[in-house]
Amino acid sequence: MLDEGSLDASWLRVSMPMRVMLGDNDEARDNVRFLDRLGVRTALHGFHASPGELRYLRDLPVDIIQFADDVVRLVRDSAEDSPEVEAVKRFVPLVRSCGRRLAVGDVDSEEQARRWHEMGCEVGAGALYGGPVPNVEVPNLLAQLASEN
């Protein structure tokens, strides 16, 4: 479809687990670079902010990094001034300095959205924004959104 020109590649975003980028998996990293050359944006999910993960952020043409669910739960279940939250806050500028945007899942309340936004996360998902949409309903949803705009 991309070769035929019927779809703008920048409208696509492929998300892959961060764990597949680590170690000796050159094929996965090559796939990210190939998608980038096609114009397809990529995201990595399951980010724990380890030094090894941070190293790949500088080398890979990735658009968005999504914190791992256990990191999101840790922040959600901890006081704002806790050492755990302070540690996560320190990773945000490191990720941003690599030119990557940050995303979080499991955002269920306005308070959680505010907290993540103040930490520098730009993209959120979760019950606050609506549940997942089955793939068969996507065309109808897109048509509805297009008619509203």
C-alpha cells in the first residue's frame, strides 16, 4: 500500500516492545530503521528507563516511548514526593533529550493525567480517554470523527 501511494506512511505508527530492541536483536533494530526510511513512525512500549534502554533511544529513530505498566502503577500508587516518583521524574528529561516524546497508559483520572503531564509526558491512554475500539469498528469511528470536523 505504501508503494502504491494510497496511504501516507506518516499516518502509521508501529509500536514494538522495548525488550525486543535489547541485546543482540539486530533484526528488530534494523526493522525500526527500515520503517523510518519508509516514513512510518515507530513507538516502543514497556520502557523501564534502564541504562541499556536509554542507550538505544539515541540510536533508534523512534517517535514515542511508552513507560511500562509497572512503572505507571508505581507512580500512580506512590506519593508525589516519594523517592520512586522522583526517580521516574529524573528519567523524563533524559528521554526528552533524545528527542523522544513520552506516553503512559492506564490513565484513569484527571489527577493522574495532570501528574503525568506535569512530569513531561505528552501522550496518555486509559479509561479517562475511552476504552479500546475493536478493529471492525475503526472505520465507523473514523467516519464519525471526520463528519464532526
